[in-house]
Amino acid sequence: MTSGLRINSLRALRTGFMLGALAVGSITAAVAQQPTADDLSALDRAMELRAGEALAPGNPLRLPDLVRARAILADAIRVPGSDHARIATRLAEMMIAGEGGTQDTVEAKRLLDLAVSAGDGRAALIRARLAKSSGSATAADIERDLRLAMRSGQSDAYFDLATLKGPLSREGREIAAAGMKLLERDIAMGKSSAMSELGDVLVDASYGFADVKQARDLFEAAYQKGDTSAALRLARLYSRPKGSLFDPKAAAEWLQRAAEAGSMPAARQLAIAGMFGGPVSVRRDIGRNWLDRALALGDPVAHLYDVTVRGIEDPAANVRGELDGVLADPQIAGNDLLKLGDVVARSGAPNAGRFSIVIYRAASARGGLEAEYRFARAVLGSNEAATEAERAEAAEALERAASKGHVSASLLLSRRYQIGDGVEPSWSKAVDVLQNAVDARGGDMSDDLALGLARTLMYGDADARGKGLTLYEEAASRGNSDAMLALGRFYGSGSEPGRDPLRGRYWLEQAMDAGNTDAALDLVEILSQSYDPNDLRDAADLAGKLGRAGDPQGFGELLHASDLLDDTKLAKTVATAAQAKDRVATLALIESQLVKDRGKPLSDATQKWLSVLEKASDLTPADRISFARIMVEANRPDLMARIEAALAGLWRDSAEAQAWLGTAYISGLGGDDKKALGRQLLDDAGRRGWDGARVQLAMSLLDAGGQDAGKQAADLLRPLVRSDSPLRIKATFLLGRVYEEGLGSGQDLGRARQFYTAAAVDGFVPAMTKLGLLHANGGPGIAIDNDLALQWMRRAAAGSDAIAINQYARFLASNAAAGVRNEDAFSQYLRAARMGSPDAMLLLGRAYLAGAGTARDEGQGVRWMKESAKAQNSEAMLELYEHARLSGASAEAETWLKKAAELGNLDAMYRLGLSPFVKSKISLPKDDALAWLQRAGQAGHRPSERALGVIVNNKPEEEADE
């Protein structure tokens, strides 16, 4: 088996590396000259080698020779009188990607400067992208380069410029629209490359024109016109797990077409999918076949895959020497190393962590801040795979990347200081890390860095919060919709000094206009809480627009508005869309119906819409997963067969589908005998890279309790806390739970507070509520501080989380904080109740009946109690029993008591069981009454146990409760 190392290529590479020793003046003179025929021949030959050549009959794959390609470009640029800007640009691109040798962004930047000075538009585009990723230039400089690229006909530059300052602003939309017009013109002229390029734009939601279905049509049209690269694009489109077109088998089919057309990248992806799994469904033998075909050509990347697979599958095999040799092959680009490191790290194989660290370390040795960051992240996120020496090296790499302004490295290092992960916890150092990164970038910052610093500052003192607000306002002025959303929530929440609801609503509307769906949903929530029917109508209109735009929450809010306004026409709007095969509307209807059916048999309406989806023949895998998710979250054992049917044949291809099936089983929906299978499915889905499975498994372990379960949960959560996963924040919160509850080790409320605070800074509402409770109740190492508790509770209640609002209202009602009025608690109960919280409805009913914070109103009190009971709140039923009993309505009282008992309310069972033995107007046979007492006693209800002792065993009466 060949190692892929080529002696001739290495000699050429050494010649190419002499470029760094050349006099800058000779390069400048060469770049300034016009290209000759020899120049173009050298450029074409280098690009052919970079793309790959077919070398073997019967093997369609084209083998790239990055070393020779880079050497040809390096030789061409060195020869006086035969150099030009295009060669310099292509050579710089290879240097940036680490193709054919080490990554050298410094030399690449020098070449790009020279090419731009000679008027090369592509060089301006590449220089702008390099500066944006590395923070080596100000936004004004980057914008100048992008505009130069646009003037020279680089259509890509339009979209880079549109998103330069974050999510699309109005100006950005205009720029992007102009770029789209150019592409549409080229498409009308039949250019397949323009079809693919526009498809790429439509796939990227950040451009604000996302339309994946149109992108698919464009890619297919480009493929029909002979653009084989479109097959690879289609494969990527179908392999996006969160995409609406997610289809693992279709992705594999398009990868095969691309590979048969000679695409080595497609063959490599087929090999990876077959060997390691992932979002593309490829049989192992097919993956192995493509790997062998690439190996037969001497592809060094295939050799790297092969060595890695052998080492992972057989830990006893001694492949380290061979692995080190192939990792040093300059034919393997640094980006290829990073991709493999990611795949291996997420594969979940027993020793994959060790191999991913070795691969990332090799990439880091080639240079580049991104490689250093990923090496540091892999090592620091590992529980056991890394050595102490590697941990020290990784910590230095992270510090180095952060100090040079790498955004992700800076955010990770800041989080480490926030939670004390391997360092002394220090909030000031967490802020300093981010500020230093800004300074390292010449005072210019990416929006991710600006928002990270703003979030951190907002949880400091008054001066820090002022600086944080300024950063948000600056980012919002640049068109960043996330900053607008943060400002809208800050000013409109009623939870901070400087509250200004009108200003808050203004920023939410600005964010919505910039395409931020979360802001639109916030506006719907705000309008839905109004007493003004016009506001409720506006909420319904906005919710309908969101639903028709493909957001299921939009249709859900429209159904909620229908209930608030008692307007069946709004609900019919959703039903009409569902009947027209709008799957988003159908899913929203099912979700709404299942909420209404909570604790009751499935209604005819629910059965109808469930059947519609079950019989549909056009459901995509993404539709089936969403359907299953809604049924799993309904937590009904009578839906288990439907969940299994929805995921049948899919969960083996999709880690997400496997995770939802595992969640259903581990939640007990399939019976106790399926819980172990559920844990196994979640574990496997987590190993396949689905982070949601790891979080769900950790939550089930925490709910089970115990030291061993807590330790296992912590081991699952820690790598996520140190990662870039979207679930990092929730994992941070859950790790706080581990410390608060003392699972896996002793209780440590101080550490719990650190993790809760880190999650709260990132906006996780349950963490804010937890912090409020910690400071309200106190404990070892935590002093009771009602003012601080009030601050956290207010922040948690600022959004639309009904649980957080309800908890805030409870805290207010306790009058624990000075200056709190009952009216404040009442208004919060009303907010949460109108949002559908059964607990808040119960507490609101109590407030009306007691006249607490409002005028006493028995009718309203009973009404809200009944709304809560309708949502299957047994506590509300028990209170309605008591109210009816005291009012003399014996039949009604008996009905409510029986309903509460049937829902498992132990106090209701106890009272029902005692009824024949005490003076009661409830008529119940003694045998039935004893059965209720026995059920409650078996559930651990002590009064029921004592009552049974008196009634059944003739124990002394003084032991009885009544």
C-alpha cells in the first residue's frame, strides 16, 4: 500500500518554499506585468493539478497533486518577466488553505497585496475574506476590498459585503439583491456556474434570501447542464440534519454521482460516511469500495482515512508511526486534517478522542489560529483522552489564539474564566480576555465578539452594564438583528432600570424587519398579552405571516390567538393551510391539539390530523422527525406505536431520529422494559455526533439521581460545555444542577452558581431562575440576598417563559423583597396565565378569590381555576372541590374530587377514600374508598397509610388523621 508520499513532489515543494526568501521587489515587478501565454499555461496546469487528474483506466476519480500545483505557481511567480496577479492570487489561496505545504497567511497576504495593487478583483475578494476571518483589518478596509472586487465582476463579493457587519441590514439586502440580479442575468444566458452560485446563496440563510427548494432546483438544473460540482452541492443540501430537505439516502445518491464523475472530495465523503457514519446514509461496503479506489491512485487523504479507521477499529494495532508519516504529507491540506478531526471526534468510537487529538495537533503544527483553537478545544473538552502535557500545550494554544483575536478561542477562554474550568474563576478576567481580543484586532471586532463581550458586561455592575448597552447599540446600528433583539428585550422587559416599553418594541420591530424570527415571536407574545383586541389582532396577523413563511411557532401562536380572541376563523386559517398539504400547519395543529388533550383520551380532531400525516406519502425525513418529536414531547404512551412508525427505517440513517426514539423509550412511553433500549439508542446517537442525545441522556441520569448517575451525566456534559455546540449553554446549566444537587460528588453551591451564571449570561432563562432561587434560599457558601434574587428573577421573567414568570410572581407574592406589592405579583400571574401556564392560572384564581393584588372577584377566581383544571392541573381541581363543597354544591364537589384523584393527586385520593368513614356528602362504596386509600398509601402518602391502619387493622383512633 502506498503512503502517498511522492519524492518528485517533495523536491518541487522545497523549490516552491524558496518563495519566502525572494526579494519583495522582484515579486512586485513581476506581478505588475501583463500575463504572457506561458503565464496562462502555468496557471492552467496548476489549476488542473489542484482539481485532479484521472490516472487509471476504469477508475473515474481525479487525483489532485497539491504539491506540484503549488510548486508550479511558486516557480512561475519567481521568474522575472513572466509573473502576473492571477498566479499570485491562486498561490495565496493555496497558502491560506495549507494546500501543498504549510499554511502561510503572512506570505499569502503579501501576495494578495501585490495582486490587488495590480488590479486583480479576485485578490481583493480573497484578501477581504482573510482579513475578516483573522481580524487583520478594519471593517472599512474590508469593505473597500469588497467594493473593488464587485467592480471587477466578482459576484461573490456582493454577498460578502451584504453580510460584512452581521445579519442583513436594509442596505445589505439592497447589495445582495444587486448581486442576485447579476447571477440571474448569467443564468438567463445559460451559465451553469451561475446556477450553482445562486443556489449557494439561497442555501445560506444569513443572506436573508434563503430558499432551499429553489436552491435544489438550481443545482439540479446546473447538473443537467454538465456542472458535476452541483452533485456535490446537492449532497451537502440533503445532508444538513436541521434542514427541511434532510434526506440521508438522497445525499448518498448525489455523492455517488459526483464520485462517478471523478470528484475525489465526493469519494472521500462516501468513505468517511461508510467508515464513521454521520448525516449521509452510506453502507460500509460502499464506503470501503470508494476508499479503496482512492487508495489505488495513491490518494494521501484516503491513506489517512485508512490508517485512522484501522487504528480506531483495532486499538491493539500499532499504527502510530504510519499515522505520523501520513499526517506529515504536504499533499494533505490543513483543512482536510481539520475536517477529519471533526468527523473522528464526533464518531463516538471508544478511542476516537485520542485519534482526533493527534489529527488536530498535526493541523496545529502547520500553523493557523483556527487549527490551534480546534486542537485546544479537543484537548480541553476531553475527559480522559488527553495527557497532562497535552492539556498544558492546549491551554497555551488557546491563550495564544485568543491573544491574536481569534473569536471562538476568545469566547471559549472567557467561558473558562466564568466557570473556573481549569483556571481560577474570575469575572474580570473573562471580560479582559474579550477586550484583549478586540484590542488585538485593532479595535475592530466581529459581531460574535461584540455580542459576547456585551452579554458578559451586562451582568456586571452599573458601569459594566452601560458599556454592554453601548456595544449592543453599536452592533444594532451596524444592522445586527441579534443586538436589536437584545435591546428590545432589555428595554421592554420591565426587569431593568431604564425600562422603556416603546423603545423595546421599536428594537424588536427593527430586528424583525432584519429577518430575526425570534424578535417576531417576541412581538407576538407581547401583543398577545395585551387587553386591547386590536393588539391581539395584530398578534394574530403577525403569527399567520410567520406560519406561512414556514415557522411552525407562527401557526402555534395563531392558534393561541384564536383561543384568546375566541375567534374560530383564525383556527380555520391554520386548518385550511393544513388541508392544502402545508405540513408546517399540520404539525402546528397536531401540537396544539395534543396540548388540549393532555390527561384525556385523544380527541376526534387530534385523531384526524394524526391520520393525515400517517397516510401522507410525500413526507420528507425532516417532516417525519418533526412529527415524531411532537408526539414524544406530548409524553403519551398511547402514541408510542405512532412514534415508532414515523421513525421506522429512518433512525438507522439519522442520529436525530435515533435520539427521539431513544427519548421516547427512556421516558417510559414504551414501558419499563424499553428504558434500557432507550438509553442504548441515546448513547449511540450521541456517539454518532447528535449532541441532543447526550443532553437527553444526561437529563435522564440526573432525574434518576444517585452518585453514579450524576458522575455519568457530568462526563457527558463537560465536553459539550467546552464545545461550540448550540447545546453548550443547556449543558452548562445542567452541570450546575449536578453541583447544586450534589450528584457525582458533594454539593457545591458556589460551583453551581458559577455554571448557572455562565448559562445565564448566554441568555438561558432557567439558569436565571435558578440563580434567583439560590440567592433567595441561601445555603452553604451562598448568603441570602433578596435584592440579588429579585434581579435574577426579573431577568428571567423578561421574556416569554411562562415558568420563569410564574416563579417570579411567587417570589413577589412571598413579599421577601422590600418594596414589593401584591399588585406586582398579580400582574405577573396574569401574564403567565394568559400565556397558558396551568400553575399561573391556579395562582391567579387564588389571587382573585383572596383579593390579593386586585379587587376580590369570585367569578374570575373560579373561571381561572377552571381554566387550570381544563389543562389537567389536579391542584386546581382539588381547590374547585373545596370551593364547591363550601358553597353547598355537593355533586359538583364530588366531580372535581374524583377528577383530581384520577389524575393521581394523593390528597384527593385520601379525601375520597375517607368519605364513607367521616361525615361527608360524597356517596362512595367502602370497598372503592379503601382502594383509593391503598393507592395513595402505596405511593407513600403517610396520612393514607395511617387511615388504613385505623380502618382496616383497628389501630387506635388517635393514630388516624381524621
